[in-house]
Amino acid sequence: MIPPVFILVRPQMGENIGAAARAMLNFGLDRMRIVGPRDGWPNPKAVAMASGAGRLLDHAGLFPDLPAAIADCDFVFATTARGRELVKEVVTPERAMEMARELGAAGKRIGVLFGPERAGLENDDIVRANAIVTVPVNPDFPSLNLAQCVLLLGYEWQRQGATVAPSVMELARTDYAKREEVDRLADHFEERLDAAGFFFPPTKVAGMKANLRNMWARLGLTRAEVQTFHGMLRQIAFKLKNPDS
């Protein structure tokens, strides 16, 4: 699998280059190319902003123009939020990185272009790309910061290759309670509620107990939570028997 190279075209601020480097490394991408940076290269402000991602900048390629930067690329995406009068496929970041993985798996080299902060990529840049990547943003305020755009594409690249459950319950030093443990808790509650006269009238007792059992099963309690409920019931029973203690 050949990961894509992220190409910053005529970036203006060193801080944004550094922030882009951090965003890339967050998602496992470490191949950056820089085309004609306004403030020269290397840039100490970029290094300072990159923090732990400074090694990515150390190996970033510096190119005088875009043709040189993409000369070895088999497929190039251009990121832009504005409509252009060009006949070219337009894809979402999700689809772009899906295509990048398919092409990379086939041994193809992929480049992703990011334009300068002030106005983005120009038509002369975009015509060199195979496809356009557009983020579905607010049409009244479509401009994205350079590092934000890099972050979005980097996230999609990582997500496409990671097996991550959409929802996970984090258990803090405990496990889910077994069914028998939940059943014992239900028995304990029924015992205390019965002693308090909760189950009334007799014709509704069976339904009330069934609803409570269903509630306990639905809650997905941990073993620690079950023990907490037992402790609460024991303490309530103790205080009722010993009000002055």
C-alpha cells in the first residue's frame, strides 16, 4: 500500500505548514511536499508549530513548481471549495481516500493538492489534477484553513483503513454483569419492594415484576453497578430497622 503524498501549493504561513504536518502525522501520513512557499524553506515557525511532527518537515520535499511536485504521481486530487468551469470528477473526502487506497494497493502513486491560504488553488493548478475533492461546507462560508483541510483528508485516509466500531462502551476496571448476577439483583429489589408494600394491587403484581425484570435486563449493568445497588438496598433496610443508629 502506497500512502498518498500531501502537496502544499504555495503555502503562505509557516504556522499553517507546521499545523498541517501535525494533522498528517495524527493520521499516519508522513509524506509532504511543498511547492514555492512564500516565506522560504526551511521555516522556523513551521517547525515550532509542528511540535512532535517536526521529523515530517525534516523529510518534506521542496519543489519549485507544481509540475515537478507531481511528476511521479499516477493520480492527483485537487482540494477546492469553489466551483470551477472545468469538466472534472468531483468527489467527497471519503470517496477520495477510498480511491486513494484502491490505487495505492495497486502500486499507484497518489498526490493530494492543497492550495494557498488566501485564495486556494488556481485553475492552472486544478487542470493538472485527475479529480476534485470538495468538502460539503456552508456555502455562505466555504473557506477552510489549510491545516483543517489536511486534517479532514487525513482523517478519511485513516478511517478507511481502520476497523473501528462506531460505538464502544468503555468499562472502567470492571465487566458487564452476568445474567445470574442481574437476576439476583432483581430478586433483592423485589424482596425489598415487597416488604415496603410496593406491589399492589395483587392483580397487577405479575406485570409489575415483569416490567422491573425487563428494565434490569435492558440497562446493561456492570458488575460494579450491581454491587452498588445491593449496597444501597442493604443500607436502606438497615436504616429502616435502626432509625437512630
